[in-house]
Amino acid sequence: MAAYSMDLRKRVAHACDRGMPVVAVAAQFEVSVAWVYRLLQRRRATGSISPRKQTKFRGRSLSSDQEVRLVALITVKPDATLAELQQALPTRAALSTLWRAIDRLGLTVKKNGTRRRAAAPRRRRRSPALAGHAVAARRPRLHLH
């Protein structure tokens, strides 16, 4: 959201200086009461009613060249771990940063082939003929004397 204009800031400050209540000023200029209080507080603290400089957020850790290389590495070896990708890129970016970059690029890192080989063998289902027999064997039998 863009900062309010200097013209509006001057008119609000001037109305407050004339003794108009803050709630009335806020209603007249269609701004929040809290914003009027912050404007007056800023003028008391700094002597200025101009908006603060907007903060600049940090850029991405991976350069566009590194992202292109990351795509190539995943294409060549889709089952590479994040640590392996981090070493192959030569970057100091955290593993979570690599994961977010992979997600943003719409790529996936699959390890299904490896996981299937390393998994323990699964138990097979019994045939329907044996399944009924096993249930009957587990039921307690009543003996009538």
C-alpha cells in the first residue's frame, strides 16, 4: 500500500493544529484515528510529517544462473538429496532455501526408486480361501458337556 500524500498529511496536521479533535479529523479526511495519532507522534519525534523510507527486503540467495544450474542438476539426477544439490551448486544457501527454490520452479525431487529398493518386503495378502479358514481357527469353540 502506498503512503498517504504530503498534501493530505499537511491538511491533517493543520486541522489538528487548529484544535479540531482527532476523531473528527480522522472522519473528515477518511483516515484512521490511529494514523492521525502516528502522524502527530512522528512530527513530535522527528519534526517531519513525511513518510518513512520504505524498507528494502533482501534479494534471493540463489542467483538466476544458480537456479538454471539447479534445474539442470535435478533433470540429470532427480533423486539427488538437497545436501547433494547444495554441494553440486557450490552455494552457501540453506537447505530450506534450496527447497523453496525447487518448489517455486515447480520441480520435484523424487526418491521413489530408492525408497522401493530399501523398503522391507511387504506381507502378501492371503488368498480368499485361506482367509476364511484362518478366521474360523481363531474363534473359540464351545464345548457342551
